[in-house]
Amino acid sequence: MTSARLPLFPLNAVLFPGLVLPLNVFEERYRAMMRALLDIDASEPRRFAVVAIRDGSEVARTAPGMPDPTSLPEKGPAAGFGPDPIKSFHPVGCVADAASIRQRGDGSYELMVTGTTRVRLHSVDASGPFLTAETEELPEDPGEEAEALAEGVLRAFRSYQKRLAGARERSLTTTELPDDPSVVSYLVAAAAMVDVPTKQRLLEAPDTTVRLREELALLRAETAVLRHLPSLPAVELTQAPTHPN
């Protein structure tokens, strides 16, 4: 297994391999991370780990708040994540490759990242200006039925998409979808309109077959529910929101 110490970027979202995610960075701890990444030669990958938050907030409090209006906000790289930050995060995240990092005039940053490989967190270090984590790369095992399941998942995904967006709206059904089962599994996991714990469970699946099997059941169930709901507005399933930090 490949292990590495990487900067850690917690989000109230799940990043999947192969998927693109825009980020908006304005807190000092993450500005420090961006400065460190920009110090890396442009010919080398600028990588960090994105992990979904189990208990905590993307953005630390910057003013006194409830229930004690006089309490001071937390400071430092682990602000908002408690005395043992690793307990606030899900155990499996995804390495992000920052294709572009742009600093704004106010000192904040905007960047576009692409998920590459899954990693498991072994420890989190809050001693520096930003969080870092000791990570272990998780290989993607296809399992025994991935190819057959991928075809069924794509059919179910098309039906699900039509129910979400309306048959007359443009959607992924008009574009070419991938053939690789693992890519299919990650695309569907990212595009499905489900909560973070469900997406996290899909990210952590032990192999592609298990992930696809769960997605097939999920898509069929969600499509059945949508069939009995009033018309919904069109949803752009592949457009990820910009996340604050």
C-alpha cells in the first residue's frame, strides 16, 4: 500500500475519483495550505486530501455565538473539529489534484480540483498552520460482477435522471456515458441526489461490484419515489456547487 502525508481539506461533501470540484478558500488555515501548494513546482502534482466531515463545520466561527454570546471563537487549524480532529471526519477520503489555484485581490483563493484516488486516514496532525493527515491509498478492486452491473446501473441512472429533470430537459442521457465500471460507479455516486452519509458509504464500498449493486438498488428506489411526486425543476446533475472552507 502507498502511504503519504497530505494536507487535509475537510468538507460537508464527498469527492469521488475522476470528479471535478470547485473550491472557494478564505479562512487563514486554508489560505496557508494554498500558499504551501503554490510553493510546489508547477511540474509536480499539487495534492491534498478531501475528507467529509462527520461532526463539525466547514467554516469555523469568527464571532461569539449561541448558546453563550460571549464565548470566543476557536482558532487554529483544528477549529471546529474538537480536541481529536480525526474523530470529526469520515475515515475514507479522496486525493484532490489542484489543476488551477488563483489568488484573488482580497487574499482568498479559488481553485478547481479533480479527485484521483481514495485514501484512508490513519492520523491527523494539527501542529502546523493547517491540518495534515497520514493517509494510505485504497486500490479499486472491480469485484466479480462489475461489468454486468454497470450496464444495469446506467439504464437505471437514465430513468432516474429523466424523472429528476423531466424527459424534455437536456441531461446526461444525450451524451456519451463511460464504459469503465469503476468510472460509472463514481459518476453515479457523485450525481445521485442523496445525502452525504449515503455518498460516503458508496465511496467506502470495498469494491466496484458492491458499489454498483448498492447504486442499482438506490436508483430503483429513488426513481419509484419520484414517479409519485409532482414535477420537479430541472437539475444539472454534473455541476458541483462551490464549497466554502
